[in-house]
Amino acid sequence: MLSYTETCEIPGITVAGANTDFIKFTPPADAEFLHYGYCKSIDIIPMTPDGKPTPALLTKASLESASIPQVIINAGSKISPKLPYFQTGITHGKNIAIEPAFEQSNVVQAIDYGRILGRTLASSTDCLIIGESVPGGTTTALAVLKSLGVDAHVSSSMPENPQSLKNEVVAKALARSDSKEPYDVIANAGDPMIPFVAGMLSTASKITNVILAGGTQMAAVLAIGKSLGYDQNKVALGTTSYVIDDKNANLLDIIKSISDIPVLSIDPKLNDSKFDGLRAYSKGFVKEGAGAGGSMISSILKTGISSKKLLELVDKEYTRITTSQ
Amino acid sequence: MLSYTETCEIPGITVAGANTDFIKFTPPADAEFLHYGYCKSIDIIPMTPDGKPTPALLTKASLESASIPQVIINAGSKISPKLPYFQTGITHGKNIAIEPAFEQSNVVQAIDYGRILGRTLASSTDCLIIGESVPGGTTTALAVLKSLGVDAHVSSSMPENPQSLKNEVVAKALARSDSKEPYDVIANAGDPMIPFVAGMLSTASKITNVILAGGTQMAAVLAIGKSLGYDQNKVALGTTSYVIDDKNANLLDIIKSISDIPVLSIDPKLNDSKFDGLRAYSKGFVKEGAGAGGSMISSILKTGISSKKLLELVDKEYTRITTSQ
């Protein structure tokens, strides 16, 4: 699920993408990397200048290890990926520090189309894993959760989580509206991913098992999804231990306050990686994204692969991308 | 699979769409009808002025009777459907009576993207049914088959098959090139559906069973697919008896000259329908399209439903659309 919020253009809010011009290419580049093993929209694989790769690397190694098929959904990405993808016609979100995210009609379409696609995709699998690539998405998730009255502190792709900057942005968004009505909340303070995946969740969970693969952003999906209705016996959240163990955040409390669903957590053991860029994950960088945690969990559930073996595959993938460029 | 060739704008070549301005809405309208039970891009359901409905009506009743999920692929439709669909970025084909259908680069992308999507969709089903909605598509199919040296006479959506008009168009296309090289043939005389579905066939048949749901147009796919390679033990063509029994066409001979795959045929028994508009199918109108024959066959194979019961569902659907408008 690719999406975009102009909120990510606020300097210092995300590590995804080296600079403002580049950030918008991160979602399509993640999708292309998952599909092809290289990117087409940009010349490189999303990575910080000092070698911390996109979490899509973990996703790719995991899905391939278990032969799990994947489709790409474009729900508001500024740039379309160069591969066959589900088109939804939904526009990207505005910077919530300055103005409402979008029109109510966009929210309605995102939920409606999410419902349709959730039904379609759920019909051909016994477990639907939903991940996202939305730069700046933890800030809109925080704004949505707070708008709904949830006491939330969220994780970040950076070890020095820019909490005060995020809270400042969220405060500006909340100052525009005090409605707790889900459609109002999303239109004012959300991003397109949240209503779209909430729509998917509502229909897919009536048909099959669903893993919301992510941290805070999927908590916001769950909060909105609650008002749309879903079968909570069929839903789990799956993420990395880096998010769960984040002392600056309170994901488990957030989830518990919304719904009684299981939270699955995996330790990717990246501190044992051969590479600095991957070991950085265990030091608080990146942590999660592109459905990485949920994909690793699904690979282990499907194939019984050990986390040590999975790390070997991740290291091998890192070697491939850093030597083939 | 939605696509478009400007060849359909030649007066008298197709019954799909009441007039030139309207024809381009037929593919998205078919897709919307399958999804929603009504159309969004136009106010009505595709139907001739005297009540002969789109074959998508048979497709819808069949897929629903067996709970077969479906996705829409836009490979060159002039108008995008108003629902979530696979976007491929492929442009529509030109009128082959006047100029080549498209650039070679478009052919390469259609085959490449078809290969990707074939792999993706095949991974989550034990049988992939591929249908199409391409107005004027039997003429481009005829041109492709003849360019490849196949002795072909094709069916039509009209009882007075405009054979001489079609042959005239095909002769103009063939006069531009005598290459039998598949990429050249498609670029000169094809439409985007043919290379795209041929690409899908090549990868999907290595993973799962594939039913090419259609008549002459799927024969052209098979002919192109042969040069890309596919597993012929996993492929069947499925169509209506109206196409097989068409004395002006020679589908079985065409298929036999290309590949030793089974041809499945169903008699939709529309001569027993309560409605003139549907009985017209058994008198040579429409005959097939939007994967109707293959969908009916798949419903029967999956659920064991009788063709009488299936006809009841088709009649019920016809009643619904003619009374709700």
C-alpha cells in the first residue's frame, strides 16, 4: 500500500528519503524493489547516505523465503510505481500542519475502494498481510489517534524521535477541529492510507485472517476501522520488537485501548547482522515499515524458518544490493 | 482485462456500443457492471437499443453463482473504470486499417507487465480465468492470426458477420508488413490485450491452470503465446457454443493449427430464456465476450450447478437490470 502525505515535507520529520525532492519516490521505489529487486523510478535502492536500507529489504527477503505473493496498491502516492499496481484514483494528503488533509469525498472514496479491494484480495488467501509505505505516516497516525481521544506516543524512523516536532504538528491539526467523528478526523488530520486500509480491514476480516503489518500507523487504522466494523477474531497486528520495545512510544497500550486483538512481535535480530546499516535498526533507526515485521512473522508461521536463517537471507539481500550498484 | 483499439471506430465493425462516442465506454462499463451491478462511467448498462445486453451479464451471474473473485486489469482502455483496477500504463491501439497499432516498446511493456501479473494472480488460485472486453477485438485478432500465417475466419458480435469489411481492414494492415516475427505482428496489426494476455499466459501456466475465456481473440493470444512459451498441459480455451457452432468461423481448426490444448464449450441455452434480448444470442448476436463462456464453464466445474439453474440466474439478472433502470 503506497501513499503520501505532504506532512512528510516538514524538515526533520522523517528519515525516509534523503531530502524533500527524494521523499516522494520512496513509496514507488519500495514497491519496485519488492517486485524487481531494484528500483526503476530512481537509480538507487532507498537507503540513508550511511547505508541504512529501506525496511522493504526485510519484507522482500521474508516474502521470498515463503513464496508469499504480493500486490501493490497505490492509494495516494505522488509518484506511480513502474509495475502493474492497483489504481484507486485517490489523491495524496496535504500537510496537516497547514491545512486539512483532504476533502470528505476523498475519505469516502478511500473507504469504499478499500472495502472493495479488501473483499477481492481476502477471497483468494487464508491470510491477508497489509503493509504500507507512507513517508511521514507516523505523524498523521498520531494526529488521528489523538483526535479520537487515544492517549498515544508514537515511534519514529529516527532514534532521536522528533516527538516535540510531531506534537507541534498534531496540535496545529487538532486546533482546526474538535470533531471525533471518524470521517471528520481523517479529512482533517489523516493520510489516504488510514481510511483505505480501514476499509480493507472491514471487509477482509469477514472473509479471512488479516495481519496489519506495522506499528503506530496500523493502530490508527484499527481505531478508524472500529467505527466501520470488523471481525476482531480474525485480526492481528504484526510488527518488529523494535517498535514494541520503543520506550518513547506506547503501542501496546494504544492497541489495548482500541481493541482486544493479539499483537505479534518479532525480534529480527539485526544486532547480529554482518552490516552496520542493518545493525542500526537495533539501535533505533527505521525500526519498521513496508510491512517488514508482519512479513517476517508470516514467513516464520508459513515455513517454520528460524529467525537465524531469515537473518542470513536478509544479510544476503543486503550484500546483493550493495555490491550490484 | 479491458483494452481498446481504434479499429472499432470503423463504422459497421462491431455491435459493442451504440455509436462511436459510446464504444470507448463499453470496457469500463462492463467492469463496473461486474463489480457493482450497475455502471458508473455511463448511466446505462451496455445494451443495444433493442435490449441485447452485454455478455458481461452472463459473466456476472456465473462468477457470483460460484463465488469466484475477480480483478479488473486496464491494459489500454481509453477510459479508466471507476473502481480499483490494475493499472499498467499501456496505451490503446491505433486503427490498424490506417496505421500500425503501436510502437514496439508498447508491445514489450505489455508482454513484460502481463508476465508479472500472470505470476502474481496465478499464485493465489488453482485456476485463473482470463476474459476480455475489447470492442473491435475480433478484427485485430484476425489480423494477428493471418499475419502469422494461420488460416482464420472469425466470429462476430453480429449475425451478419461483416467478413468482407474485416478482411478489407486486415488486408490493409498486412500490406504494411510481411514480417511473421510476433513482436512485429502485434505492433503492426494487434491490440494491447493480445500481448498482455499472452504474457500472462506464459507465466501463469507454469504455476496454475489457465482458462482463456473467449473465442477468436483468445486464439490470437494463444498464437502469440506460443512464441513466448507456456505449459500447454495447464491451458484450456473456454467459450460458448455460439462461437464454436458459428459456420462463418473456424475456431476449432484455428486452435488445432496452433496448439494441442483442450477447447471447452458451453451451450448457455439462451434460446430458452424468457427474454428476447437474451434469446438473440442464440440467433447469432453477441455470442461471447467479457469471459462469458469461460465463466459459465468455471461455475459449472466449481459448483456442479445445472445449466438450467444458471440460465435462471441469468434471466433473474436481466430482470433486475431492466426493471431497476
